[in-house]
Amino acid sequence: MRRPVIAGNWKMFKTRPETGAFFDALIPEILDVEHCDIVVAPPFISLAAAVEETDGTRVAISAQDVYWEPEGAFTGEISVRMLVDVGCTYSIIGHSERRQYFGETDESVARKANAAVKGGLNAIVCIGETLTERDGGQAFEVVRRQIRNGLGQLTGSDLSHIIVAYEPIWAIGTGRTATPEIAAAMHAEIRKTFAEIYNASAADALRILYGGSVKPDNISALMKKEDIDGALVGGASLDPASFAAIIKYL
Ligand code: PGA
């Protein structure tokens, strides 16, 4: 049995006071939740505040990106050790916005995922095809390549610290969710690819999240699919009431 995960990606939203207000509203709503892991990824500048606000709760805090070198002359970057020091237990890696706007590649994803896991973080690694790739019938091929090149170098035991987020780029922030059937078909393909690279039991244990316009009204249908183990939520994670409703999808 894979434990579900509901993760919120705040992207470039919320100051520290807004972070405090968010958790003040969210925490009382989710005190009784036991059926899933809960992760929130604020911007770097609010990580310390978020760790403090969620101390003693079941909410884990994630960064949205991390650099692979331990330290050095890398202006603007943040290392795994710095994230661990601030109390983060996760980092998102390879989000499609980083791939699209900031030059992230499968190769940098591989380095970051390896550094994260070796340094004691869990990594939520994002993969997913563009609309052109889907319309061109290449969605499976693109995602398989992203897995082989971005994640295929990890060891089997590293994999227990990896969560994969399938986020079709055409569904992010567009209001156009992949249907549960489209998402489930890709999730099955992703699991099959991991079984080929590693083995069936590692692939069975791997948690694969869906991301792209997840909302309170579509989460239940997605979660009913066997291979969908949770969600990475952007826009709808910014409002404590809607994020709480997604967490309580049951
Ligand atoms: P969205 O974003 O839920 O706003 O579509 C998802 C994501 O980019 O992680």
C-alpha cells in the first residue's frame, strides 16, 4: 500500500506574514487528517517561517528547487545542507516552469535529485509533456526519456526518497485538468518504466502524484485511480480552505 501525498506548490506567492496567516487557517482544518502525507512548498524566503508554523504538526515543508553543489561560489543558489538546516524535509526538482523559463534539463534534474537524496532530503521530481508533444503522440516517449535521463542513475534504495509528479504542461495553471483516465494511463506507463529500470517491487512502492489544475472538485476522481498516489497542487494550494478540501478528498 502506497501512502497518498497531497503537496502544495506555492510558486512565487506569499510573504512571511502571509505564510503565517495561511498556516493559522490551515492547521485547525487538518488536525484529524491521517490518511495522507501533507507537504507545502513555499518560496525560499518563507521556509524558516513555514517550518516554525508547522512545528509539531503533520505538515512537512519543501523547497521548490535546490542546487547540487554542497557550497561554493554559486550566486543565488541554495544547497541541500542549507535546506536541511532550516528544517526542510523535501525539495521539488525539475518543475516544468524551471525547465521552461530557467534552463532546467534532465541532466540538472539528475544531479539535483542525486544530491537531494544523498544529503537527506526527499525529492518530488516533476516530469510531463507539452501540448505539442501530446498532440504529436510523443507523450509517453518524452516522459520515459525524462525518467531515464533524470532519475535513472539513482540506486534502488535512493528511490524510496523519491516521489514522482506527473504534470502535463498543458494542464498547469490552465484550468484544463487531464482526465483521470489520461492521468492514470500515464501513471501506469511511468510505473512500468521504473519497473524496467529498477524492479517491480521498487516501482510498486514508488509514489506518483498528478499535478495540473487539481481542485477540490476534481481530486476525488483522480485519487480513485489505482496508480495515482496523490497530487501536486499549485493555484488551489494558496487558499487554506481549498487546500484543506483537497487534503480531505476522501
Ligand atoms: P496548478 O499548478 O495546480 O496551478 O495547475 C500545478 C503545478 O505547477 O505544480
